[in-house]
Amino acid sequence: MKKLISLILVAIFAIATITACTPAKQENSFTVGICNYVDDASLNQIVANIKDQLNKTATEKNVKIEIIEKNCNADSNVLNQIITDFISRKVDLMVGVATPVAIAMQSATEDNKIPVVFAAVSDPVGSGLVNSLEKPGANITGTSDFLDTNAVMNLIFAQNPNATKIGLLYDLGQDSSKTAIKSAKEYLTAKGVEIIEYTGTNTSEIVLAADKIASDKCDAVFTPSDNTVMTAELSIYEKLADAGVLHYAGADSFALNGAFLGYGVDYANLGVETAKMVTDILLNGKKPAEFAVKTFDNGTATINTDICTKLGLDYEQLKTTFGPLCTKVQPITTAESFS
């Protein structure tokens, strides 16, 4: 009997020792895995504002929010590895910045039900992420940078009513571009102008497309919120400007990197609102399905004044021309990233 009692005590001691050595999750402590799709000014701005807002909320609410930040650089294999790592670390929530990341996270979390909040998904319904903007229907919701393509087209013809040849520059593989390009083609077809499509899947191909746009002497070229072209903008803006081609695009970061005009949402605010969704889910126990996808007013036109000077355009005159078509017109000068 004494021997049996001794064995039991040893077993209890061993279990207690193992338990003591296993780190328990602290109360009011959360881990968030953020994956960015690619290194570009808009997406980096979103991530920076998500992190800032999460840290601010953690301080205000006296909780700990550990942030694991990764970037897959548009590599699907790396993306899957990152998500697998997030799952193995048992993160409390994943944030997917841009459509490809959100789709991969949704697929990977169908069984384990880890909440996912996406950021800057241009067409959440069309990409199959949610059932509807009002009722996402699963363990995923987030913020959308949906682009009002007709508004950009209106700006093109306000600046040049006699434009007859418009180029469309985008990546065929980017889900975020499909709806916007379709809308642009419908608008331009109704207008009766010539449409030329230019595509590429990486920076080198986009640079070659820009050379073709310049030689074709397009009056203007339009790009939606396309991450592939965004990444290449610093490599193409001078080619387009030298050829006198005005580049209109679906985000202010394009204008930052040298495009003539970027039109769309405030990505800094989009990042903040994404983080607010994250903290509401973590701290208040809400489910992603309870949150409608948040959309934003696409009313800000950002004009690159360096390009204006190069092409002999007057910024103040453009501001007057575009003013009635936007909620705000603002200037920017060429730089690699937002300060």
C-alpha cells in the first residue's frame, strides 16, 4: 500500500511539474497575426495604422495584444506557410491585407473557426469572401476599398473632353481589378472611345506595358486598386509622363509614387477602422458574421504636382475642374512611401 501511495504521489508531482512548466495564456492577452500581401505604399500604410490603433486600444483597455506581422510578397507558397504558422501559434485572430491573403485565410480557417478580418478587399462579394456586405455569413468580415470607377472616368473626361484613346493597365490575375475594369470598359464603350488593354503579372511586364502605352500615344491610362501595378509605379511613372500620358489610378499611393492622379479611400482611416473591428471581436466576444463589411466614401482625388509641372498643367485649375466631382482634391509630391 505504501508503495502504491508513493507511486501516486510521484505521478501527481510529475503532472504538477509539467503543468507548471507549460505557459498558460494570460487573461486579457491576445495574439493577432497580420499578413500583408505585398510591399507597397497603400498596403504598408494600412498595416501601420492597424498596428498603431491596436497598440492604442491595448493601452486604453489595459490588455495585451501581441502582433505578429508578416509579408508574403505576393508568393502563394509563402502565404500558406505564414497562415500555417499563425494556426500553429494559436493566434486569436488573423488580419488579411488585400484579397489574395483574405481568400487564403478564409480557406484555412473554415474548420478551426479562427476569426478573420480583411482589409482593402475591393470586391468582397464577387471574390466569394462574404455572402453580402450587410451579412458576411461566416467567420470573416472586414473593410473594403471598393472603387467607384465611373467617378474616375468622369475625371478623365473633365480634364480632357476630347480624349479618344484610353488605356487600361492592370494584372489579369488580380481579383481586385476585375470588377473595376469591367465597369471602365462599359463606361468607355458607351462613350464611344477606343479602349486598349495592357496587362502584366509582375513589375517587368508592367514596365513593358508602359512602354507600349507610351508608343500608342494614349490620351490617358486607368488602373484600379491593382497591387501589381502599384508595386511597379515607381518604375513606370516617368515613362508615362515623358510621353504625355496621364495615369489615373484607384488609390492615393499611386499618385505618391508618380501617377498623375489617385482617386479613392483614405487608407490610413481604413486601417484604423479595420483595427476597431479586430478589437471589438477580441474584447467584446463578437463574431465576424455580426459585422457588416465596412465601405468608405470614394471621394478624394490626389494630384501629383510634380507631374503637373512636368506636363505644364496648373494644379489650381485642375482643382477647380475636379472640385465638383470630388469631396476633396489634394496635392502630393512624388515619394516612395508616406511620411
